[in-house]
Amino acid sequence: MAELRVEHPSVVVVLGSREACDAFDVPDGTTPMRIAPGELMLVDAPGVAEVRVPTGSAPWVEDVSDAWVALVLEGVDALDAFARLSELELPVDGWIQGEVVRAAAKVLVAGDRVAILVPAMLATHVEDRIRTDAAEVLDS
Amino acid sequence: MGTIEFEGRPVSFEQGDTIASALYRAGVRTFSRSLKYHRRRGLYCGTGDCPNCLMTVDERPAVHTCTAPCAEGMRIERPGGFPNAERDLLHVTDSLHRVMPVGFYYKTFVRPRFAWPIAERVIRRATGLGALPPTTAATRQVVRHEHVGTLVVGAGIAGLDAARDAGAGGTVLVCDEGRIGHAIAPGTTADRLAELAADVRSLENVAVLEGFTALGIYEGLHVPLAGDGELVHVHPSRVIVATGAVEEHGVFPGNDLPGVMLGRAAAGLAGIHGVRPGERAVVVVRTGEGIDHLRALTAAGVEVVAVAVSTALASRLPSDGVGEIVVDGDVLEARGGSSLRSVALRRDGRGKRFDCDLLVLSLGLSPRDGLARMALPGEPVTLVGDAAGETRHDGRCGHDGTVCLCEDVSIHDLEQAWDEGFRNAEILKRYTTTTMGPCQGAMCGRALACFAASHADGRSHPPEGTDAPRTTARPPTRPVTLESLAAGVHEIVDKRTSLHELHVSAGAQLDRSGGWLRPFSYGDWRGEYRAVRERVSVMDVGTLGKFTIAGPGADELVDRLFPCRTDDLEPGRNRYVLTLDEAGYVMDDGLLGRADEGDWYLTSTSGGAGRMDARLRNLADRLELDAHVLDRTAQWGAINVAGPYARDLLERLTDDPIGAEAVPSRGFADVTVAGVPCRAVRTGFVGELAFELHHPRRRGPGLWRELVDAGREWDLRPHGLDALELLRLEKGHVYLGQDTMPDDTPAKLRMSWAVDMSKPWFVGKQALERMSSLPPSRRQVGLEFSGGPADTAALRGEPLIVRGTVVGRITSAERSIALDRAIGLGWVRTVDGGFPERLETGSGATARVVPTPFYDPKGGRMRG
């Protein structure tokens, strides 16, 4: 079975040139999600300071945690539960972006933990659909 | 072992019985009635390919009873027939071929015109494969996706062999529509299959799905598998099709009589279920497995009175117990009434008749390769086993009899269609509906191809061993339930703002708008309207698209995208902007504000946020600008505080300056309201003093509560979209989409003021320049109505008419509360070179074209 939790992780976005994103100092233990050549997203990245008025070639760095909600599936059936929600092929450990129950999502996978990061306004829709579509493998 | 209920009477079944085997054991011989002529149809293929055994099982129509296992208490009914399938008075249609020729629905009931709807109703009642239960809810289908290296469709010997080999190099999924080996009689084949199945099941990276049918192969690769209550979308790297072969359908007079049976059906009854399929049999053997079928029949005690055998197999026939042997003999015809009574075989050009109640046909194997034929060229889809065999003519197409069992099409019908000019397999299929029934050509596809090929060159038969082009294979391969088709399809995605729960608890009437679930009213939209016009109100506008556009190239990006000037905007000032596409048509609108050098803030319509985001990013990429787009739609909520006392209300909750200098009309400022950091944006959509407070999403509920609490002094009421509809209409503001057409230019919307054609370049400029020399043909107008319905809103959508000609349409209409007049918006075309000023509506009201805004035309209230 898998457990479903709703979490509100801290999310930081880094906007800059390709080179600036390449050179960005990502904290240890944080999975950098390069969602576009000039855009980097960091989840649970401690110690990253916001830069709202960049100078020179420095990137724009902003905490956008309000924009995202993580629906976390955890347990031996987490991958099975996810397979009922999306056709995305998950990496063994890593991340992927695409459509999950018709919502644009970033999906982070670590062992039997699958975190589906969705825009906050879609969180209720996605949570409802997970509880319906994966009901057979979710802890009640 | 158990009991099922067959049309009200109990029928017992044994371990391993299919529904058909149990019914056959109980003496049932008529399994269905044919679609058109209501001819009796008996058990025929035994492999789930033909339509003969389709019955309604537990209210579920069109179940192949020859492969469906029995379960205690099942209720079985044969569809069709009046009063029932056993004694069917509609069988009279079998003698009315003259009035129901092939393609009769194109030829009959054409005149008088009222005849067809009546005939259609009668035809629908008389035909069909059963009725869907109208009161039974669809069962939920579990949907899941599987990513595998290799998908093997078919778990026979070839399929399992391929799965075992593929399993050595990656993940494998094997599926079969039945249980592995369920239709194989005990013997060496069954033993080999069991051994292979055990091997495959022992492999860790091979999974087996039984009871799942592959519906088709789609680009990708993508193969949906439908099971009982579950739909599995498989995304394989390659597909191996091991679906075997279907026994060839014999075409001769009387070929559809109950008692005429393909070899696998007869051998299955005798060898697997212990049911004797007949007492006296004629057997046709043209395949190796036909010999096995013959042995199974004799072992079950069937008296074989004659065997027609191919020359090649004659030496392999059992030496005794097979009656008369006719080498290289053909079936001339089968005769009978409610079931088979005799068969005539041709030998050396002469016929000989044999009395019998069973005719078993092992005529050949036709690869079940439809699934593989759906793949695009070059896709990694391979055929193995019998499915990889060749479909080639043996020179025998049949001279008469039923070709298509599903649709009741005979050789005679095909001949007639051919004579009418339908002269290849594809159009014969469309005209006669051959291959379009539940079997999807499994039975008749080869016969149709053979017919078309043989007639194409004027021969009576095609040359032996030549290819006959078959019709295109398309999904689904098997009949599929509506539940499976709909499984996992959810078209509605509701976005919610952070204030959703507050709206619910306030009793808001919520509905969908622009992809969001939004309050339309809180119970009294007129009261909400008055709160805005007379006092103060709040509205949840968190649905608006919200963007930061920043970076060294941001100034150029906004200047290139928007048709108005942007370089003259000072920090803290904003401007109404249109977005055009390359054709100069209006795509969206919003407010653009400069926060700082290289830092812009943009709002767009609620439904257009996704498009705006894509447009900004695409243009930045195309122009190679160092500009970055941050979509804040999800990150920031927004509350519009509107009304004459809006500023008074905010002053209660902020220490920051909020006056006309700090936050001027067409300006914005970052302030703190009730402890919440907000970007206060002056707007004018409702025509009153208004501040949109853009704020961090999670702080939204707290901010809303503080505003509502502080607003009690002015009897604050939140307003919804119903009130907004009139508020904006009184100001003459258009709703993009509702009041506009897909090819509206700024000029057609009377918004040329939002375009600066002196700019060197912006998206859509070239198109506008080209169109500027064209005379105006249509434009959007303000309207005032007289003599219309009591409910002015009923005028929405009505045509606008001049001298009997429709020249426009009403897109918005309401009775203005402020002005006590019926007003609206619409579009009109030119009449006699000019735009009409006075028109008639579809319901007879008079519409007069008037200038807008209707309310506060000088905008003094909005500016505060």
C-alpha cells in the first residue's frame, strides 16, 4: 500500500542565462530540476538567498513556495499508485515533468517516495483524482 | 458443479465450462439470430472470433459465450428475436431478400421523407446485439500505465517462447485474452504450453496478464489492454504479436446452419468439455490440426460418416472409424431446417449427400494479424507463430452462402454490389458492411479480399497462391465496452483559488469559468452590484494570469509583444494592453506595469494565462532575448477591492500611503495590507475606484477575512461573476471570447487607441498594415434595446437584422440598474457601405447603436 500526504515544500526558482543556471551553486542534497535552459527549480534547498534585483549576469532567484503543493505517495505501492495517474515513465531516482491527471507537474522520485509537485490551484483536483484513481493501493 | 440461469430456466455447468459449452450440453443449438434475416445461428468458431455465440450475460450485451467461463448464478439471454430467439417470427425477413437488398438503407424509404424515421425505429428494434441496461451504473475501471521493454500479445506457444527469449534482455509483459491454455485440449500441445508458461512465470522480469485483450496499436508505441474492470495502457519499446490464426470460414450454401462448426469449436467441446458436438458428422480436413480434431471427435463417440480430406493429408487419416473418405473433396452445400440435416460433398465433379447433424470444417488458418497491421511502417512490431503465416488464396472463394456472419452478407450480395459498381475490397466493405461487425473481419476479411481479387481480373477465382489485398485494420480488434473507452478520461479540471473554502462557507454559487471554479453570486447579485456601485465590495480575482518579466531583454520583449507604446511607462505605472497574433487578431488583453528597469508586471485574462505564458516565452526564444518569464498565477492570489469607499477601507488596514499620488489611476504600488505584503494595482474594469491586491497565495484567506471584517462599516458584500457581468457591461468593456470573434482586429473592437502603428515592430503589425487599406466590414458596437423581452439577458445570442437580412449578433445584454435601460454589446456588418444604426433583433425588439461606455462615460468615478 501507499500513503498519500499533502506537503508544502519550499521551492526556489532561478531564472537566468543558460550559463548562469549552469554555474548556480546548488546546495548539497538538493535535486536541481532544470526545467528550461534558463530556468532552474530547487525543492527544499536550504540557504538559497533570494536575488530579486540581479546585477550583471547574476540570475533572478526567488522563493515561489506559494505556487506549489506536493502530493507525496510513499510506500511499497507508490509507483503502482503513480502508474494509475500518468503515463510518465518515472526514473529510478530523479525527476521528470509532464502531465499527471491532466495537471502539469514535476515528479520527484526517491526510492518508494514519489512527490508530485503541482501548481497550488490544481492541488485539490489532483488530490481528489489520486484518492479516486489509485484507491485500491492507497492506505485508507 | 453449479447452475446458471438461461432465459429463465436453470442450466447446470461443470468445472471449466464456458457458457457455450454448458448450454450446448443442455441441448441448446440456436445460439443467436442473424442481424438482418434472423437466421438461426449455432456455435461456430469456439475461439471468440465470430458473432454467433454473442449473448447478454448479467445484463451485459455482446459477450462471447464460447470463451466466457461460467459462474454460479449468471443470467444468460439470447438477444434479438420476436418473441424470442428460439421461435422468432422476424425470421420472415429471410424470405424478403428482394425488398432488403444489399445497401437497402441507401435505396428504400427515401420517399416519402417521413417514412425513414419510422422505418429506422422499426429496424433498430428488430436488430442489434442486445440492449444496454439503462439503469445500471457503469462500473469503475482501474486505469494504469505500464512501461516495458517488450509487450507480447498472445500467450500461446509462439508467444510464450518469444516472451522467454525477450525476458533474457529486458522487461516483458505477456498478455492473453483468456487464461493460458484454457482452450487447448489435453495432449502434447497442452503439455508444452504448460511447461513454457511455468518457465515464463519463473522469470523475474516477465509479467503475465491473463484476461486482457489488446485493443489496438497506436502511435507511440501504445497498446491499450482491456480486462475485466481494468484498462492497462502499455507503453512498450517493441511489440511481438503472437495472436495465432483464426480458422478459415467456409463459404457455401447453408454454411450458417446450426451444426456447421469450425474444427476448434467441435474439438473443444469434445476434448475439453466432454460434450459430444453431434451424433453423425461430416468432417473436412485441410490442415494438420484438422487430423487432431477428427481424432477428438471419434474419441468422444461421434460417428464420422465422411471425411473430405486434402490430398496432402490423406495418408495421415486414422485407418478406421472415419466413414467414407473423399480425397480433395469440397462442400457443395449444407441443408437443414432449424439445424443441419445433410451435407453434399463434391468428388470428381459429382456430388454425394450424407445425412448428418454436424459438419466440422478445418479448412485452413488465416493469420490473426490485424493488430500488427495497425502499426505504422518502421515501428518495432513483429509477428511470430501462426500470426506470421501468410494469407494466400487456395483458389476457393465460395460460390454462394454467407460471407459475413455479423452483418448477414452473402456472396449473392457481394455480386450485386459488384454489379452496382463497388469494385474493390475497401468500397465493398463500406457499401455492404462486410467486416464491419463484431468480428472485425476475423471471419470474413479473407473471404471478402478473395472475392474482390477474383472479380478484379474477371476470373471466377483468383490464381492460387496470390495475395488478395485486405481492408485496412483499425482498432478495436475486439468489441470494447463503453466503460473501457471512457476509462481514465476526465475532461474537467477545476482550478481553485486559495479563497475557495471561504466562498463555499459564504454560500456562493460556484461554477466553471475560464478553467476555474468561481463564485457567480453569493445569493443576491443585484445587492452585490449595488455594493460595488454605492459602497464597497471585494471580489476574488486570483484567477487572473500574473507574470513577472525580467532581465536585460525584458524591455524589448514587452515592446515587441504588445502593440502599444511601453517605453514611456514610468515605474509604478500600468497600461491596458492587447495581445495580437501574427495575423493581427486579438488574442488576449491585460494590464502591463513597469515595476523597475527591466522588471515588468503583467496581468492577463483568467482563461488566457497559459497562452500568455507560452507566448512570452516563445517570443523571448525567437528573438533570443535575455528575458525571463515567471508565471505567478499559482503563486499570487488577488482580491479586487472596488467601490467609492475602497480607499477608505484600505486606509483602515494599511499604514502605507494609498492615496491618488501613491497609487494613482493607471498605477500600482507595493503596500502592506492587514500585515500582508500586497501589490496594489489600480484597475477600472467595474467602473469604480478599485484596487486589486495581489498577494502571496497562502495569505489570501487571512487578507479576505480582514477586508470583510473591516468593510462591515460600509456593509461590504463580496461580489461574483453575475454582478461583474453587468458592472463591466455598463462600462462597455468586452469579455474576450464572449463579445469577440476569433478574427477580430483592434479596429473591429474599436480599440485602435490601444495600438501605436508608429512603433517599428510588434507582433501583428505587418498584418494590421496590410488590412488598414481594406474597408471595414464588421465592428463591435454598443446597443440599446427597446420593446424587448422582460428579461433583457434573453436577447444574448439573438441575430441583428436589417430589412430581413441578418447582419450581426448580440453578444451581451442586460438591463442596466444604474441607467434603468436595456443595454448590450454586439457586432454588426456593413449594409450598403455603412454600419447600420438601427436594427431589429431576432425576437422583434429594436436595437439602436449607441456609444459606450454607457455608465460614467468620462471615467470620473473610476479615477476616484
